[in-house]
Amino acid sequence: MPGRIQPRSLPLSAGSHLMTWPSDSTHRPGLAVSNIAWPADAESNAEAARILLDGGATGVEVAPSLLPGYASGQQTVAEIRSRWEDLGLPVVALQALLFNRPHLQLFGSDAGRAALMAHLDSMAALAEGLGARVLVFGSPKNRLKGSLTETEALDQAVPFFRELGKRAEDRGVLFGMEANPAEYGCDWLTTLAEANALVAAVASPGIALHGDAGGLILSGHVPPGQPLDLVHHHASEPHLATLTDRPCHHALASWLQASHYRGWISIEMRQPPQTPESLSWQEALRSALATAQRCYGLVIQAVPT
């Protein structure tokens, strides 16, 4: 089992629990990129790894549905982990945990919540096996509260995430709660402040706060205000476009420094559209890596050699 993350107190807000990384960890935070940025095949993974390493990345974030061999069972989790580590990029986080699973709903029947818990527990087991420590919980369409009041939604969500946090803590991983703006079809935890309030209410070392630049830009909350103890941060654009050198990212980098951020800066972007005018995914990846270094360079911590 990977070394367990231990909380470090930070006098920022109630429920604050900044995460630090074990001193013997080979996964000390730096720059990572999500694998949604390139095609999901072994050859593209190898090519992307070379581009990432050339651009200063030291880790990879993965969407489980885009891991070649995982869904089909053709590769074991240990083999997938070894493959990425052999490419020079440890898996540091998971995202898109509920992709293509619209039936798994947080606010629905007890049976539906039980199924969601079982699936997220399996994702925590996958993260543990891959050596990742953070699982990003976004999934705006799987957490629609509909006609529920905020109090009713919290009455259901807090015990759910408290139990999920316990399971995650037992595995040495944690879930990062992501605010999703209304533009993404979300109606619950649409701001970072709301996500932070949930984390404080759950009060579990296995549930922490995740930041997403694209969502913050859409919500108009850049910088977000008071320092907060994020466990993970997505360097992203609205709707996951290719990362650009906009002032918002520089402002967020300064805010992360003020928050004493010690997590990964992970580029999250989709492949560019396949049109004659668009960049290739390779060109977009190189551009995004250079942009991230310019915008977040003072936050990124290099992995020791």
C-alpha cells in the first residue's frame, strides 16, 4: 500500500486539512497531465510520455476508461502501473470516475447510492493499485440535487462522503471534491466555497478540496479569495480547451502560493478538434506544457532525481 497521506494543520478555515506528501515518496508533486489529452492506445501513450518528459512533467493523471487494457481486463492494475512508471511517469491521480455511468446518482434511491459507493470504492482500490493518491470527484451530472433543498442535499451527502472518506483513508488515498459551474450542467457545489463547506462538514482525512481553473474562470471567481488548502489543482480552460496563457492562471498561481499549496499542477484538456485549422494533439500538448510552466512555474515542485 502506498504511504498514507497525513494532514497538516493550516490556520485558514474551519475543517482545514492541508495534505503533505511522505518524505520517502517518489511522487513528490510537480507537473502532470491527464491522459484525456491524447488518444487512448499504447502507442499514443508512449509518444505522449516522451512529450510530457520533454516538457518537464513528472506524473500522469488518468481517466480509468482511457487506460488501454483496463476495461477489457487484458492488463492487470500492476501491469498498467509498471507500464507508466517504465515510461518515467508515475500515476498521481484519477479523474472521470463516473464516465458513461449516468445511472450512478448521489441524490436518488438508497440502492442507487449504494451502487455509487461500491463503484467509487472500486475506483479507490484502483488508485491504490496504481500508486495514485488523489481521485477527483467532479461528475456534475451524477450529483444533480434537483428539487432537494440545500439542507436536504447535505443530509444525504455528508454521511455518504464520510463513509467514502473512511474507505479512502483505509486505502491511503483521498477524494478531491471539485466544484462544477452551472455551465457544466451542475446544480450542487457550483463554487469552490460550497465544495469547501462540504469538505469541512464531512471532516474526514479521506475527503479534501480540489481546484479546477476552468470552472473557476467560468464562475468568475479568480482568484477565489481567502487561501484554502487544496489537495490537487487542474490547470484547465473552460470546457477543457487547450491551456492558454491568460492572466487568470497567473492569478491562480499566486493564490496557490498564498495557500501554501503542495499538490500537483495537473493539465486537464481534451484533444483538439480534428479540423485542418486545429493543432494536432501533439502540438497542443507541447503548447500546454510550456504554458503551464510559464503560468504555474513558481508553484510546480520538481521531483528529486
